[in-house]
Amino acid sequence: MDRTPGSPLLLQLAAALPADGLIADAERLSPYASDGLSMYRELPLAVALPQTAAEAQSVLRVCHAAGVPVIARGAGTGLAGGALPRSDAVVLSLARLKRIVRVDPLARVAVVEPGVRNAAISEAAAAYGLYYAPDPSSQIACTIGGNVAENSGGVHCLKYGLTVHNVMGVRGLLADGSELVIGGAAPDASGLDVLALLIGSEGLLAVITEVTVRLLPRPRVAQVVMASFASVEDAGDAVAGIIGAGIIPAGLEMMDALATRAVEDFVHAGYPLDAAAILLAESDGTADEVADEIARIEAVCRQHGATSLTTSQSEAQRLKLWAGRKAAFPAVGRITPDYYCMDGTIPKKHLSAVLRRIAELSERHGLACANVFHAGDGNLHPLIFYNANQSGDLERAEAFGLDILRACVEAGGTITGEHGVGVEKLDAMCVQFVAPELAAFHAVKAAFDPAGVLNPGKAVPTLHRCAEMGAVHVHGGQVLHPQLPRF
Amino acid sequence: MDTLASQIEGGAQTARVASPEEALLADAVRTAAAEGRVLHIVGGGSKVGLGGVPRGSPLSTSALSGIVDYDPAELVVTVRAGTPLAVLQGELARHGQMLPFEPPDWPGATVGGVIASGISGPRRPFAGSVRDALLGVRLLDGRGQVLQFGGRVMKNVAGFDLFRLQAGAWGRLGVVLEASFRVLPRPESEVTVTQRLSAAEALERMNRLAGQPLPLSAAAHVGGVLHLRVSGSNAGVTAALSSLGGDRLPVDVAAAFWASSAGLPPAAAIESDASVAAPLWRLAVPSTTRSLAAEGEVAIDWVGGLRWLRSDAPAEVVRALAAGLGGHAAAWRGNLACPVMHPLDPVTAQLHRRLFAVFDPHSVFDHGRFDAA
């Protein structure tokens, strides 16, 4: 396969697509060379930009017949390299499938194409007092198709769930172009829960061409409490105290001192600079519900030694308090040339221990680390500082990152809470799963895509790779599905 | 548990270590596979009547009993599959918590059966289904291997969600040995109000209310009466009640009503009349679907998304009705000579067959309920 104009593959793809629907020159391919994990770059063979599901189907048929890998792509905001191209693959961009097919306010359902931006769904539903709940931080840019591929979360998922809890059905295409219809506006499709399997499958099982999402009534009121603590332990205890009191906050976020200072310098959200950790706890609902819940959250924070408490008294103040948390990543980006964002999840009770471990690792690897958490669901985002222009720094950052993920698994947690595995966490997968489980993932992939055309090499490491890193011992003949290729 | 480093150095990562009880089940599965026999997994047997007569020899999960890990502040409970549901519910209640999806608590029901059947109760449109609350499972597959998917944390996107796939799989992919659920605090206050309305009026009203920021936790229509339940803080419930109106049901009457409606038509005396009444169908449809009274609808639940029909019509007719409405129909009770599950389209059916082969290549596990695939 080559990118030469006039190659048979490119001719067939061009015939399947609108006039401007195929990119195959290096200059215009360049924006597609990476996704949000920009440390990895590769130019694909071509980028196909269909405008309809039928055109996407034709692209799949052409590629399937030619044995050319297909990498589906939304807005390219993913943080794990799930949409990273390969030089022998066609990138199938769903960005032009961006119609909102319908919003049904009475049934509280929206049907949208995969290229519709996450935030655009809520915008379309706003007139009816409804919204789409999952709100990943990239929501103004990321697409619902990408959210389905990654099972994206957001700061409100403790109360409102992840993508998997808010998507009711999908239409899609298998690798060979056959049409798949799973679920819809009626609850619980017949048979196995294939929908749950597709959501978060990182483009390995199917290409999504339409999504039916559940819309929720927009809460009338929201208020946020910002509490500072003299130690991370106190803040962690306050988190346990809030949940233990029977409160499910709409958002519950924690930041350590390094992150807090970086943010305060950047956006002046009013965060205290002397706190070891700050907590943001949001309540939403009716006025009565919120007043009651906020009073209880404040009481729990005081009980656990909060050194200061600020409760938003206006929508402007609420947004200002959140602006700091939402700017955490760019704020850190101002004080280090590069940072590497991790995404482990742990049982909340091990928060202090894991943070101590991260501090030790930070010293051992000689790299600083700021910590930002979705505290309510135990999802950590340690931000490792490094300098890509300094030789060996990236490798140290990656080694530090893998050590953090090991610590998460040791604490009973997981290597990725919401960003996905992509290419980034293939090694960490070897730490979390045993060989027969990885083999089951490969077999499920083969059940959907026997030819291995869709996003090959992502999300699930080969057993050989795990054996190389010493995490899985593969004994000849004892491995599941010996017929599957292991690279 | 050993540290991870020693697990890796010790080579334990080749496989999960089975407990003695799990090892016995694994032996039984391997033996059945070798002898070409079929097993049907039995918990408490409370759902045996759903889905026809089980095939093969029983494989009991009763030795897998007990709560493995529960820390209320984590909102996560890990429990062995043979644990009676009532035991789990009792322990959660002692800590002011509950399973979000309100499963039917039929006598003898076990946690494994709750997962296998995937039947969610009246709270489902507001708090999610069985699979929504599932965070991870330990599974014994058809080769007798112990596999672990998901985990004990709220957010986890490592690997395909093969744990959620077990909810509603009726044991076709393996024996769930242990599972972790997300739990919720029990609401401080819970009140049910009723209002006499036609089915059409009730459908309109419940759908409209579900689009408003009210602490609704159930909405059903039975016997010409709309039942609305609100749950939450005292302040929130009081405020909601003033806007809803209707007659307040006594607490015990309301509790009995909703308990009976989990997995069955609300307040229907199913067991006693099963021999005389027409077959019972469970239809999942878009929530704003018209009243199906003319087709035998006896109850509406899930804000209109779930319809219970009693109908003597041929199975193809009921299924065509459901499919035409954008939904599907399960043959729930009665002597129905048809597959239990709504038939699958050819593409989905082929995926099912391949997934069965992944987990159960020797067809050890009873597949009667999946005849449609």
C-alpha cells in the first residue's frame, strides 16, 4: 500500500467519498498524525472523511477487502493514543457526520451522529430544560462518537454516571461494513448486553454511526463548597465523611498544594495558597435540596478540620471556584515545559497511602508531580512534570507513570479510570490482567472483527509484549486461543 | 494479598488463584466439558419459572456465600454469587445504603441470579439497571478458568466491559463467582402518591414529570391509577409533593406495591393465576409509546418504558407489535412454545454465537434462554 496518487486503494476510497472527502498528501495528513497524546506521531496512509453512514460503510468495505487497517477518529482529543494512526492504516474521521437527528423532549432522548460535539447535545436540549450529563473536560471539542469509544466520564459522573450509563443505543458498522443496531429508545436490548461491550471498546469492535442518548432535566440550582485542609489525609477523610453521611455530591474534586498554587497563579480563583489540599464539593437539585445538602457538606468539612470554607453565593462565584479546577491542566502546563497526565483509580480509603507512594516515586524518579483528583470516585490525575527537550526525561516520566499505575493496581484499583488504554497503557494492562483475561479480550475482538482490521494493536497488549516486560508468564500450550496471532 | 511485584516474580500472573469452593465448581465445569454434558447454574432457584425448563445437570453456587468486602464510604460492595439477596440487602440497609436498581427479592433469590437475570425494578429509569451498578466480576468460564473483569472501583475503562456483559446473560457465558456493585445511600424520605388517570393521561404525565428536576424514583400505572414515588432529602421530597398533588399512600402499602412490581406487573397475583390467565409478556418500548390497552396491556412501569401484556395472540404477533414500536418483547410467564427472548437480527445473532464460543467453546452452560440466537 502506498500514498501515491492513483494507487488502487486510494482510487477506490476516492470513489466512495465526496470530492473533498479523501486526504492523502503529507501536509494535510499532518493534523491527523496524533490525538491528544501528542508524544506519539505517525502519518496514516490516508484520511477518509465521509459525510454519511453509507459512505463510512463503503470505506470499511474497501479497506476490509484490501486488508487495510481502519482507525476511527472523532475530534482527536483522546489522551491515550486511541486514535494514533499507523503508516499502513486509513483514518476514518467521523467528524463530518454531525447531524443532530432528533431531540425528543417528552421521551428525553436525543439521536445524534457520532461527530456531534458533546456540548452541542446539551445546547440542542437546553430549550427543553434538558441536558446530556457526561461532561469530559474536553466537552466543547470532543465528539459523542469518541465518548462512546472511550466511555468518557467527567466531573459529574459520581452522581450522573459515565457514557455507558447515558447511552441507550447505537447504530454502527462492523469491520466488514455490516450494519449493527443495538438498543435504542427502548430500554435493555434483547440478548446479551452488547451495548455495554461496545461502549469503551476504543474503536476495536465497531465504528459507531449514530448514538441515542438519554437526556436529564437540568437541575434548578447548583452551589459549590470550597474547603481547605492542612493535610491531604484530612481532605481524604472529609471525602469519606461526605459519602458516609449519605451525600452523593454532583461533583467532588480534590487538588494538592502544587496544583492549587499553579492554578491560583493562573486564574486567581481565590484558592488558599497555604492549604495542603483543597476540596470542591458541589450540590445540585431543587433549592430546598441544595440548601439542605450544602449545610451538611459544610458541617462534615468542619468536622474533619477544614481550615477554611467558602460557599458560592452566586452563579458567578460558583463558576469562578470551578474555573480553577477546570484550568488545572493548562495551569500546570505554564510551570513545566511538558507534563504527562496519569489516570489511575483507587478505592478512596487508600488515597493517603497512594499519595505518599507518589511522593516517594517523585523523589526517586527526580520529577515533580502535581495531583488533581475526581475524589468522589477515586480517579487520580497525577501530572508528571518533564521536559521533552531534555534527553531521557520522557522515558523517566513514562517509567514514573507506570510505577504510579502499579501502585493503583496494588491498592485494589485500576490503570485507567476514564482516559482509556490506547497505545499508552498497553504495558500497564499486563500489570492488571492475567494471560487468560487478555486472551479473552483478544478473542472478543476477533468475534467482532475476525480479520483484525479495526484499530489493531490498541487497547489490549499482546501476550508476547507482556511476557517481554515480565508481567505475564506465558507457558506454551496453556494459553487460551492459541490460534490467535501474538506479535 | 501478595504485593504485585512478588506476584509477577512468582509467576502468579499466569492465572487467578481459585478459592477451594471455586476450584470445586471449576472441576465440575471441566468434567462436564470433557464429557460433553450441559450444566445449568442454580442460585436460589427463584427465577426457574422464567425462560422454560432448565437443561442438563444443576451446578449450585450455594457454597459461594458471604460479603467479601464492604466499606460504605466507598459506595462499593463485593459479594459472592451464592449469597442470598436478602442477606446483602440487610447488610446494606444496616449502613443506610441499597442496591440502586431495586431487584425483585423473590424468596431464595441470590446475588448471582440477580446478575444473571439482569432484572431491574421500578427505580431503573432513575438510578440505572443491574449492569449500570455492576463494577466487576469474577467469572468461571466454560473451560473452568477463573477470570476477573472490571474491579472494585467506580471508574474503570481498562479492557472491554466483559463484566457488564454478564448482567442478563443468564449464565450463558459462565458462572459469576463474585461481583462488585456500586451502591447508593438510602433516601432520607420516600413517599408514593397516586392519582386516578387513564393510561394515555398517565403516560403523558409521567413522561412530562420525568423531564422536570424533581426527585422522582418510580412511575407506574396499574388498574387505572398512576403511582409516583419521590425519594430524597426531607426538604426535597416535601417540596416535590406540594407540586405533584395526588393521594399519599401509606408507607407499608407503597413499599408492598413497589416490591411486587420489581420484575412482575405491579400487584398482579402471578403465581396463583398462571394456569388460567393468558401468557404474560414483558415489552420494553420507547417511554412515550401509546397505551397498548387494546393489545392486552395490564400495567405500565419505568415511566412508560416497560409494558406488561397478557395476550393470547401468537408470539409472532406480540413480537411484531413490540418491534414495530421500536422495542422488544420477552415471553415472561405462561406456556409459550416460543423462544423466551425477542429474536435477534442476523448480525447480532452471529455476534452472540461467537461470544458464546469465546467463553464457552464446549457449550457447557444451558442455552435454552438463548434459543433465539
